[in-house]
Amino acid sequence: MTISDYLIDFTLIGLVLLQVKGRRLTTKALVLPIGIVAYVAFEYLKGVPTADNDLFLIVGFALIGATLGGLAGRFTSVTKAADGSIIAKAGFAAAALWILGTGGRLAFQLYANSGGGPSIMHFSSAHGITSAEAWTAALILMALSEVVMRIAVLARRSYEVHGTWPLPSAPATERPRLRTSVLTGVRSMMDSSDRPLS
């Protein structure tokens, strides 16, 4: 593992921990984790092996990731603030599920790179897993499915609360306030133009 790998894992954990106190939910906040995982997939995913039980391993990990991500999204409260913005607040269960997925992958990578390689190879040969690429694909697709499912759940719940799509990046009340001030200025100019010249 490189320093970048560690930073990516800790960033994904941090993104959810930031929501424990409540954080504004915007399109940017939803898309950022996908961008991080997409970068990892581009760097490390060279293919999806399908020999023997490779595909079973990959699909199994992807389903685990989707389940953890969906539950993490479900246990994150989504509410509308007074200023019109959407606030996402991760509960203890949501944070724990997210850390379980991300932390589990991090622990597996550390184990594989710190002397656990022979044990993993023995497990693989005993269960019909043909290559290290299968493990890499399984871990990456687990992360991707976890992120995408959590975002899908939060986006759906945000849509139900806010009623519009895409999600605003700024509170909805800021735009009407600006429009009102412009209209007020235009009206005052029109009123002054109607007054007779003295």
C-alpha cells in the first residue's frame, strides 16, 4: 500500500464522520466519494476475473458493500433546515457500518501486505480463487457498490425532503432573497422616474 492508498481510505471514513454532527447535503458532497473510488478503480482495477470462484468472490463482496452502504444511508437522518438546505446527520449505526466496510478493507490490505499473503494464497487455492486480481477486483467493487448505494439512498431521501433534483449547492432561500432585493431596487427606480422634476 502507498501513502495515497491510506489517504483514500481515511478520506472515505472521514467523509462520513463529518456527518455525525450534521453536514449540508449537496450534489458535490454526494459525488465526491464516487470520484475517490473511481480514481482507485482506474488505478488498480485491471479487469474482472471470472475463472472458477473468482466471480463468486467478486459478486459476494459487491453485495456486502451494497448492503453496508444502503444501511449506512438508511441510518443517516436527512432533514430540511430553516434556510432551505438539506442536512445529513449520520447516526452511530451509520458511522459504524461505514467504518466496518472501509475499515475492513483497510485491515485486509494491511494484513495482506504484512505477512498475511501466504494465508490468503492458501485460502484462495482451497476455495477456487485463481488470482490476486480477483481479490483486488472484489475489494474495489465492494467499495464502489458501498459508496454508490449509500449515495443512492441519501439522494432519494433528499429528493423526498426537498422535492427537487439536482440538489442545490446553496440554500434555496438565498436565491429568492437576491431576487427580491433586485426587484425592490427596480421598483424604487421606477417610482423615482415617475416623480415630477423639481
